[in-house]
Amino acid sequence: MEWETLPLVAPPPLKAEAELYDSVPVHSQTALVVFNPTAGKRGRFLLNAVVDELRILGWHVSLVETKQKGHAEQIASGLYEGSCNGPDILVVAGGDGTINEIINGLAVIGRLDLPVGLIPIGTVNLLASEIKLPRSPHLLAQIISDGHFRNVVLGQICTKYKSRFFVMTAGVGFDARSVSRVSHRLKRLNGKLAYIVAGIEEYLLGRWPCYQVIVDGEDVVARSILFANGKYYAGGMTWASAANIELSALEVGIFARAGRLRLPLYALGLIAGRLYQMRDVSIRTATKIHLLGPPNEPVQADGDIVAHLPVRISVASVGARILGPSR
């Protein structure tokens, strides 16, 4: 099979680890905030408070509300249409799924060099946890205003015809099949509950296929596969402690067995942080993984279904600039 990757305009190359933090020179101080309206009252309060703080700090802030799945990506890819100069900084008020859309939208127009700030009000906020963002509106606004960013390495999922980035996690098997069952109506009402219900449905009703995998040239048969670009998973648990969003490698969790009797044991191992000690779980570091089949099995990335098998998953040659605390 011949694989093709969509052409992307690469931003400046990633810096050495000693230079992972840099600072964005601020001139006109314009920020566009893209927000997910499903965040609820608490999320809306945090959003409004951060925007107020940014305006106190002298920023000109515009807000755009996403209307449906995929809208954040459209907003990001259309930033420079017509005579628009675009903002100095793009701020995402949402979770990992909204961040994923923004990153992929910026990739389309070759602007992954545009700094992206975070207001963590989504269902899942793994990236915010990874870079240790505070919950204080004042501190969040100060971090965005200060302009210190981290060059975050991205994962990339390629089918024969398209390419897509992910920031934190990807998966095939129980993980992705559960995501494919998520009710969008329930997710709008209660995001975490929607994922829990979907997981229970897949556990009770789902199938357990075998997957053909090639990990850095080695043939493997698995019943589920997880990919970690960062160390956090499923609301803050950790199964790949070596994962690091600043390093050009992915952690791959390969589950040799599956089923309704085995899955609860995996869940306990995950909660206890000891999944790596289980006999039929292999965790390894890799840069290129081919998932060959079964055909049309779903692939999730950052909490949404983005492709179907066969796919190639690898470390991307480009990164994103995510605003975070200086260190």
C-alpha cells in the first residue's frame, strides 16, 4: 500500500530541549478566543473571567462560539481569509477535542507557528494537565499575556488519502470503539457521562477483533492499542509514564488479550498506575506504527473518531506552539 501525506507548510523547526520555552513578542495584543459552548455554567464563568483579565491587561479580545463538531477547525483554517490579518494569539476555551480541531485547522494554512493559549473548560483537559495550567482566571490570563510557549511535538495519523494530527492520545480497539458510540446529544448535556455510557455499551455489546500491527518494523497481533504523546489519559490517569509532549516519540500500549473478563483487570491496573506490570500488556517507545486491519475499524484521536483502518501513525515533522507557564 502506498501512503500519502497531505502537503503541509512547516513552521520553524522544533528547538532543542534547553530552548523549549520561548517568548512571543506582543505588539498589537489581539487575541481570538474560540470557545465550546457545551462547557456549562462553571466553564462559562471561567471563560468570562479570563477574558475580563486579558482586557484589563490591555488585550483586544474577540470571541467566536463553535456551532458543531468541526467548526473550530473551520475557524482556524479561515483566520487569514480576505483582508484579515489574523490575531497575534489564538486562545482555545474547551477541551482536548477542540484543541485538536484548532491545531489541524492551523496546519491546513501552514500556521502552526501561531501561539495557542488554553482555557481548560472541556470534558477532558489532558493537555492543560500536562503543562500544569492553573485554574485561576488571573493566572491563566497572565500566562496567555506573558507569551511563553512550549514547542509541542504532535502525533500524526495518515490514511491513503488524508492526514491528521493529534496532541495527546490516540487508540484502536476498545478505546476507539467506545468513542464511536458516544452520543453527541448526551455529550452536549454531560460530556463525561456520555463517555462513561459509551464505554459501558461497548463493554456489554462490543466485539473484540484482532489487529494486525507493525511497530517500527516488527509484526504484532493485538486486541487493543493505545498511543500516548503525553503521559495523561482518560481524565488524568497514567499508563505511559515515559511519554513526553516535548520529545519526538510515541508510547505504544499493546494489549495482547481482551474480553469482558479481562477488561476489568486492565481498568484496575490503569487506575492503580500499574498497567505496565501486567503480563499481557506491552508498552514500548516507537516512531512509526502501521495498523493494517481489520479494515474500517475506527481510530480515535484526542477523544473523537478521526479515521478508519488501515492507517499509519507516526511522530509528525512539525510541532505546535502552546502557551504555558514559564519554568
